[in-house]
Amino acid sequence: MNRIWTIQMREQLKFVLSEGLLPTHIVKDFNISRPTLLKELKRGLTEDEYMEKRYIKYLPVRALKEEINEVFGEDVFSYIKSNELEIEDYDE
């Protein structure tokens, strides 16, 4: 089963990483597997940051964007941006 990462969970992950908590402890605290954590870290870091294990650079918004790209495809954000005015009109 895939782990559902909420925005709140991603913010918590960012906080514990900024506090210096190591992945070994994070998997226990979050009750997740190491591969699940590493996949989320990979989403929220640049390739260089991930390879260099600079986990403190993790960004929830980057992780969310990457997850949306994985699920819906990379063209979703450009489509939404090009139709923002239409969305605003619909929301009113």
C-alpha cells in the first residue's frame, strides 16, 4: 500500500529534518518504511541535494508538485497556470 503524504505530514517531516532528526529515527516516529521515506525525500529535494543527503533542504511544496507530476503528468501545472483566470472566474 502506498503511503498518503498529506501537507501536514510533509510539514512535520520538514520540521524534524530541520531539527536534525536522522532518517532512522524518522521512520520509527512516522511509522513508515525506509523506502517510503526515501521516496518522499527524493520528491522534496533536488537530485543533487538527495545524492548529497542534504535532507535539511526538503521542501513540502516541491514534494507535492513531484507527486502530482507522478500521478497526473508533467503538463498539469502548465495547463493550470495557463488557465488561472478561468479558475478564478469559476470560483466566484
